[in-house]
Amino acid sequence: MHFFATAGHLASWVGVCPGMNESAGVNKSGHTRDGNANLKRVLGTAAMAAIKRKDSYYAVYYRRIAARRGAPRALVAVMPKSTIATSP
């Protein structure tokens, strides 16, 4: 982890941080970039395991986002949150 200053830098390098482009109150593309496919797959698996626990922070966060945005986008929203917990 010493290669990255923060967990956010790691999540950005993996490619799980959605882009933010807003102009005049209109949100434009928020797609994620390609990044490291293998590490992204591992983070996805960890996020799936984290949302299976009923009362965990990640499960509550996932359900809140999934109600508005849908399950796949909610899973991608949980992935950078899980990097914060795994970083020293």
C-alpha cells in the first residue's frame, strides 16, 4: 500500500471510482475506467461478500444505493468503500 498515498488513490488506479462531470446542474458521464481488471474482480468479490451480512455498513449502503440506482451500480459504489477498510 505504500505505492498509493490514500485508499482513494488505490480505488482510482483499480478503476472503481466513477467520474464526476457536472455542468449547470446536469450530471454527465459517470462511467468507470478500465483500470486493473484482476484487482477489480477481487474487489467485486470482496464487495459481494461484504453486502451479504445483513446489518453491516456495506449492506446498508448497498441497499440504499440499489433502491435508487440499481444493483450493479450499487455494487460498484461499494467497491471503493471496501478499499478503505482494507488499507492500513
